[in-house]
Amino acid sequence: MAAGKTLGTAIAKAGYRLVYGGGTKGIMGAVAEGMLENDGHVVGIIPEFLVDMEATRHQLEALDELMITPDMHVRKHTMFERADAFVALPGGIGTLEEIVEIMTWAQLGRHSKPMIFGNVDGFWNPMIQLLDHMSGQGFLHTSHQVRPRLIDDVNEIVPTIEALWSERDSDDEGEKHIISRL
């Protein structure tokens, strides 16, 4: 929870928007809370069926923008379109599914946006081992495009994303959005 709040605070202080899954509970909620406490702009995208499971309607009113989608597919596509970077802090099967889909789209050449694993207490180490195993077995034909950056210190996530943005497109001075699925 502390890592989530720290990340939200860092994103807000850097002047970026948060595009996230709309939950007000758990680590995802902590990121949004860190943003809102620091006058950050928060965009929540949540499917209708999850509103009462992952959020409370009252807390959702605090968000700058709220999009309620008909299903998970629309949610993920909308988040993908609105984000310039992807961050996964520790989470469950939903977090894993969403970051793997983003990795798949990178492998297929659909994007070159930064992907970050916030590796709090080594949480993502087994995933990195699995990716290494897949690569070693020849299943990741573009492993350099698929592998998210592994960041152990949450305070280094925003500076790492900024450096990756600079490497990728130094000419783009447009507004940046960080997606965080937690």
C-alpha cells in the first residue's frame, strides 16, 4: 500500500496524469489516493460489473475523469489508447493478465511504450525467471520488446519512464499519461 501511494505521489509531482483501472481499494486505490492528495489528474476506467467490487461510487466521484465501460475488453483497450507508459505493482491474476497483454502487444509491434514492473520486495522475480526461460527455449522472438523494466525502488519508476520516453521520442513534447494497473 505504501508503494502504491508513493508511486501516485511521484506521478502527480512529476506533472503526469494517471490512467488506471478505477479501483478505490487495495494498491490500485493507494496509487489514486497518492495522486489526488497531490493535486494529480486521475482518470479511472472501470467496467460496470466491477464498480461495486473494486470501488465505491462515492470515492469514484473524487476522480477527475471516470469512464464506466461495458466490459473488460473495452476497459483494457481504452487504457491502452490513453496511456504512454505501463506500470504493474504487485497484484493478482488480473494484474498479470493485463501486463501480459501489454507485453504481447509490444511483441506484435503494436506499441513501444515503456513497461515497468514495480518489483516491490522481489514480487516480479518469478515472472522475470519465466520470461528468461521462455527466451532460452526460443519462444520470445523479440524478447527485447517484451521484457518490462524491473524497478525495485518505487521512487525510480517515474525517472525510468522519463528516460525511456526521452530515448524513444525526444521530439514529442505532448502531455504524458502513466497507466498503473495494480
